[in-house]
Amino acid sequence: MDRRFFCLAAMASATLPTRAAAYPDKPVRVISAYAAGGGPDVQLRQAGPALGAALGQPIVVENKVGAAGVLAAQYVAQQPPDGYTLLMGSNTHLIQKVLQPSLKFDPIADFAPIGNLAASPTVLVVSAESPWKSVAELVAAMKARTGSANYSSGGLGTSAHLAGATLVSLAGLKVTHIPLKGSVEIPLSLLRGDTQFAFPVAGTGVPQVAAGKLRALAVTSRKRLPQLPEVPTLQEALGGNELAVQESWFGLWAPAATPSPVRDSVFSALRRTVADPAVRSAFEAAGNEATTLGDSPQAFSDFVRSEQRKWTEIVRLTGVTINT
């Protein structure tokens, strides 16, 4: 071969761009802000194998619990926008930013929502050993125990906190909010008698009701849950007030600069996951609906923005502050 031709060929090949590896070519981490054993964390782990199969790489779930989801969000926001570290984002993250504008993360500016995994209401529960069998009975009892009654949640600004504050506001109660380290602690708090009622998400509450440990008095969905057909909605129990309709959701968010092709790949895998019969059955058994809440990452992003406006209004109307 002519030496000059060889040198030119070598130089040309050296300047050709290296083809990027197809995404994903290694395991994908999903950071869960929920305690292990809590409803949303359980659903994420149930869906993990199907999501990994759809993506072609294993899903590794890591728990970073604290500050009602803020620690997990701040961590993921600082990770490389390559699709290999995702956040299990939820309406709780929107609520936290409304309550704490100075937080060092912005759920709208710092993240690119990809798609949802499940949505569910919260469930008003009391200990199965308690005497209260309806919202009216609970409200009457709490009014009679002014200053000595408590309700619990998995943390300040969580869906459970907002639902409890809504009931307190609409029913005119004077009870104390007790924020716990995570939703998984709510049942124990009720069983010990430390708190009298709570609003865990359905994924946490329904299994405890089914096991006979807790009693459900209402659900915050617009319609009754198929898993609890005899349990009224909170809206029914409170005379039709629209503020009583509150549903939680959780899905996958990526750091803001994550490329669209990567987001599209994850969304496609999510669609296959929520359509999986085994995943749907597992979610529904816990009172959740497997849903992407949109037909594209952009549609889900638009949904997240609309939810920010809604929860801002709920926070304003209930008067909840981070010090409540």
C-alpha cells in the first residue's frame, strides 16, 4: 500500500466521530424517596423487573429517604443527564416546593418528566380496634377531644399531610399533625394509639385494611375504589366539597438536560410496563392504577405543570405551612 495513502486513511479514521452506545447499555438506577416497604416503593419494586425487561437492562432501586422526598430529588437533580439515574418523582415533590420556595431544587426547572407509573388516592384510616366506623363518627370524636387528638403522615408536605389538613380544615377540627419518618410508620402509629387517624396512599393503606389491622373510613378519589367498594369517598362524606378529591401519583423523572431520545426510550418501556397484566394486577390489588398519565413525555410534563397549579391552590386554601 502507498505509504501516503495509508497515512491519510489513518488520519481520516481518527477524526471520525465515535458512535455513541445505544441507550441503555448498563443498569439504570431509580432513586426512591420512599422508605422500603412503603406503598410507592413496593409498587416500584414490583414493576422493576418488567421495566427492566422492556428497557433491556436491570432496574436498580435505591432508597434515599428524608425531608419528604427532597433529599432524593436534590440528589438526582445533580446527576449526569444520561438516563442512568432517574427519580421516582411524585406530587409530593411539587408540594414541597410550594411549601419551601427556598429549596435547592425546582421540580419544574430541574427535571424532565418522562412518564408515570401509578396513581392512587389516599385512604382515611383508623385502627381496626377504634370505635369509629364512619367519617361522621370520627369527626364528632375529634371535636370532643379538642387539643388531645393527633393525625399522622409520612412527613411534612406529603400527600397524607395535605389530605389530613384538608379534613381538619373542612370539618373545623383542632388536632395536631404528627410527621413521621415515612409512610411505613403510619400503621404502627395508629395501632399504638399515638395518632387517631391518617391518610396513607392506597398502596400503603389498602393492604393494612385487607389484613384487618386498619379500618378504612373514606378514600380521596373521585370514585369509590373497587378494592373498597363499601367505603365512601371523602367528597361524599363531606357533602360534595371538591377539595376533598386528592389523588397521588408517582413516575419517572430525569435530570432536565436528559436527551429526548433517552426519555422516549424510557417512556416506551414504561408504556409496556403499565400494560403488563401482572403489574396491573399487583397495583390494582393495592388500590393503585397503573398509568403513564399521558401518551408521551411531553404530555406527562404538561400534566406535572397542571398538578403544580392544583397543589399550590390546595396548600393555599388549607393554610398548610412547613411548620404545621
